[in-house]
Amino acid sequence: MGVLLKLGWFFKERRKHYIFGISMLIIVSMLQLLPPKIIGIIVDEITHRTLTVEDLMKWLVVLAVAGIVMYIARNYWRLMIFGSAVLLARTMRTRLFNHLTRMSPSFYQKRRIGDLMAHATNDINAVHQTAGMGVLTLVDSIATGGFVIAMMGFTISWKLTLIALIPIPFMILLTGYYGKLLHKRFRYAQESFSNLNDKTQESISGIKVIKTFGQQNEDIEDFTTLSSDVVEKNMRVAKVDALFDPTITGIFAISYILSFFFGTKYIIAGDMSIGDMVAFSAYLGLLVWPMLAFGFLFNIAERGNASYGRIMELLSVSPEINDVDDAIDEKPEGDLHFAIDTFKFTGDNRAALHDVHFTLKRGETLGIVGKTGSGKTAILKLLLREFEGYKGSIVYGGKSIHLYKQQRLRESIGYVPQDHFLFSTTLSENIAFTNPRIGNEKIYEAAKLAHIHEDILDFAEGYDTIVGERGVSLSGGQKQRVSIARALLMKPELLILDDSLSAVDAKTEEAILESLKQTRTDETTIITSHRLSAIQHAHQIIVMHEGTIVESGTHTELMKLNGRYKEMYDLQQLEVLVEQGGEQ
């Protein structure tokens, strides 16, 4: 029952609705006591031949009025209690989603998407059931059970009532034991479902790779194994779940046997009438549901407790990067000073960056080159404040980037990552992602700068073309250019292209760079690339190697050094020559 206490914050918020709903539920519980009592009275009057038409009509009217009131009350308690439970699900889901959007990249490196989806679906649903059906079964089992036992004891026979309740303590002990088993097994079942959810998401996202390497059968086998594990874990839950009803009905069968045995003796002795016995039997039948509800309550509460614990564990994880008190609420602009002495990614003993110092004046372009793993992307991640914990400083516009609100800092940066993500919507909406209400002319302008406009017009639906999940219907180069157009539409103070021209041909690359050069004369640009042609025009170029700067200068200055940069340049020129068939 601990989960109901944990949800106390929500019950306080909706206390008026729950109080009204519970009041309606109690009224229903009280009115349910009338039919057995009236039936008992009618049976006695029939037995004594004293029943008149007027009396029968009177009792029928009472039953009809009680039925109408119960109909109305049942409608309202469902609206109040179940409606509030739906709002709890929305509140928890929104709270969880907002929390996930604040998490740092390292959070997602440690957790799987399928598991997070399971938290937002199955676990939320289990908590929702606790606040709805759980509250219903708690109140119903106490109210109906209490009223029925009171009517049996005070209006018929307290002795027979005590005899009938003898088996109940055994039921309470057994259902309590089942509840503990259920809590443990349901948590394992939820974790198993998370694994299956993650596998499904991963397989569907990577279906092209799976088919390309002919791994369909192996992937199906993995899925089947995980699916079987979900079934096995849930069967363990079902085996415990299946014990509740037989246990409760079996114990009530014993109560019925005791009641009829001793009730018959009381009738023969003249201590009870036949009508009393009929009413007592009806009341005992009404008592079955509260006891079943008591078992359901253990079931629902333990499921909800396990799921609420999983959700709260997730919500208890604090974002690694937070705004400082009184953070600057404006976009930074100006010169950029990058001075990092050392930086390590979490869990990595090797320094990703060390002794990386450079200054980039406003309106200039910085080119960053180097082998994979040399530290190029690490520089960009620190600029975006996706990671912290470094020794050194990053100053933008004369102030440390830590002093700005994260939202304002990132609004000033147009970032085009290596891994392009497009949403399953139209090309127009993908480009206008940062400003959905912007006019079409601005969208077309950004697409032209990224040299994707003509490609889009060639599609049957043009800008209304649905690109599919993650842009599956586009080529690599098209996805890159759509991503560039999306960043350019922001008109960012700082544009970052993280190896974002690798999938376009040399002619298109040159055209895009020329567009940027002409339109971004007063804004700053950073380009990382393996192809030196993408950064030759830069005002400053730094060459990264094993996390540090080994060379820096303009293209001409670096060529004169005869070092790594020239070696890379000569090698790429040779590759171009080979591709052209060796012709000069």
C-alpha cells in the first residue's frame, strides 16, 4: 500500500475530486445493503402470509429509487476517480518527458531508448491503474465490506457473523504473501519488457543494415529469445496473480458452509427466521466482491509500486549541466576564446583534449581537421555545453559560456552534426523546425543557400514530401543539405558544420561554401572536415592530433610548414588524381 502514500502529493492536488468520488462510492455501498434486507422482509411476510400489494409496491418503489441513485452515484465516482487517474498519467508522462529533455548526452549513453519508452508507457499505465482502480478497490473493500459486516452483525446475528468471518484472517495473510511475490516478479517482468522494447526499436531503426548483411534470421532469433523471456517473466507474474481469486473464493466457500450449518441450527432453535437467513446469505454474497477487491488491491498496488519506483529512479537522476543562478538571459555574440587545458569524457582515463587554445574573431571562419578521434567533435561538444568538467575556460562575447542560460547559448548556435536526424514529416517542416511559423519564402531562401532547393522541387510533392522516419527516403547528401538549411534558417551567430559536407560532391560543396562566404560576412563559422577542400578558405585552420593542436594557421601558412596538414593535402590531391584516371 506504500505506493498510495507515495502518490499523496497527487491526491492532495485532486482532493476535492477524490473526496466527492469516494463519497459517491460510499453512498453506493450503503444503498447496496437495501435489496438483501428488503428481500428478507418480503420472504418473512410471505412465510407468515402477511404480505399485501401495497407493501410489495412500497418496497419495489424503494428499490427503484435506490437503483436510480446508485446509477447517478456510480457515474460520478467514475468521473471523479478514474478521471483523476487519467490526469495523473498525463502529469507523470509530461514530467518524465520534460525531465528527459533536460538530460545531458551522457545520460543517453548509459540508457537505452526502448527502456525509456517502457517507462513512459507500461510503467505510467501501472501507476495510472493504482490511482484509479487501486483507490476504487481500497474504498470499496473497506466501505462495502464494513457496511455489510455491520448489517449482518447488528440486524441479523452477531454470532453467525463472527462464525462466517473465521476464515478471513487466513485470506489476509495469504494475499499479503502473494502481494510481496507479485511486487518482485512484476519488476522483473517490466525490465524484460524494456529489453524487448529496446530490441524492437533498434532492429526497426537498423533494418537496412540488418538486410544488407543478411542477418534477418539471426535478428529474429534474438527477438524470439527476448520475447520468450517476456512471456516467461509475465507467466511468473500470472501464476501469482492467478492465486488471488481461487484463494478468496475458496475461503468464502468455507464461510458459506459455516454460515449454512450454524444458520440452520439457529433457525431450528428459533433464534433466526428464514427471511433472516436469506438476507444473511445475500449479504455474504455481497461480501465476496470486497474481499476479491482486497486481493485486486494487493495486485494493483504492488504493480504500481514497482513501476512508480522505476519512474522515480529515472526522475531522481539530476542533469549534469545546469544554469547558474542569475544566468545571462541573452544570446552571446562576439569573439570566441577557447582555452582548454584538459578534458576527459566520463569513464575515459585518456584525455580527449589537452592544451587546446585558440581565438576566433567574430565574422571569421575556423577550420578544424584531423583524423577520427583526434578531438574535433569534442571541441564542438564543449562549445555547446553538452559536456563539462574540464580544466580551462571558454569565453564567448567576453563572458564564460557557463554564465549564459543554456537555451540562449544554443539559440545562438546553428549546429549541423555528423549524424543527421530528420523527423518523419514534410521537408518544409523539417527545415522550419526551429521556427514552425516562418513563411515559405524564408524556407526557400535557406534551402537555396544549402543548395537543396532544386532537389526538393524534383520530388513529386515538393516541399510537402514526407521524408519518412529519420529521413529514410533521402540520400546522405540530401539529408546533410536539409540539415544545413535548417541551421541556416536560424540565422545563427555561430554556425557549426561538423563534417557536414562529407556526402556531397565537390561541386556542391564548393557552391555551399561560397553561399556561406557571401551571406555570413558578419557571423562566425566553424567547420570540421576530413576533406581539406571544405576548410581551405578559412581565416584560421587548426590541425588536431591525439586531442591537441599540432599545427595552426591559414591554408598557405600550413602548406609552408611541410607538416601534417601538407601531408594530408598531398594525399587527398593524389586520391583526386587517381579518381580522374591519372590525368593532370
